[in-house]
Amino acid sequence: MNNQLTIIGRVGQAPRAVNFGDTNNKVVKFSLGVTEFSSKKDEESTLWIDVDAWNGLGDRVMQTVTKGREVMLMGRLAINSYTKEVDGRTVEVHKPIMKLTSFHLCGPKPSSADGTADISKKSSRQSA
């Protein structure tokens, strides 16, 4: 079975690098906002997807991907499992993430301090 996911959206937070102990492995993490449209509610909403980019690909993400940038991502869907404490009890959490295999920059580069693209006729569908 082939596990491949392709999504287009806007980067919601600046990518951040996380190193793993004594190894040279590192992962770059960021989130992507994807616009959803519900015909039942007749409104748009944003689906947020966490993305992990490992090693060399992560380095390229750090150099080129910025908050607010529209990107097309290709990767595979994975489940990140961890435990956290909620109201004094330990709860196991399962969260879907995208493990990035490649990406493509789309649209104009954001130029303002808040990361929004400098487009005079920006529609609400383009904001994340």
C-alpha cells in the first residue's frame, strides 16, 4: 500500500529546528493551514496539519519556507503518539502528522512582518 499525501496551504508558524541529543539528526517542524469548505455550513474553515522535515530536507525548509508562504507539500501520513497529563491523569494522545518528502513554493513570497503576502486583491481563501 502506498502512503502518499499532497497538500497545498499556507505556513502557519515559522519553521523551527529540533536536534536529537548527540546525533546529527534534526527535524524541522512547522504547521500548514489548509482551507476547507463545508457546503452544509456554507462557510470556510482552516484545517491545521503539523509537518516534520528531517535532516537535509529540513535544512532546505529552514532556508526557504517562511510564515504565511503558500506551499505545496508531498509526504506521508504518520501518527505521532505521546502521553500527557490532563487533570492529574495520564492520557495517551495520537496525532496525525505529515512527514515531508518534498515541497514546492507557490505564490509570492510574504513581505510584511506578520508573514502575510503582499497582494492587493488577497481573498479570504488565501489567508491562514
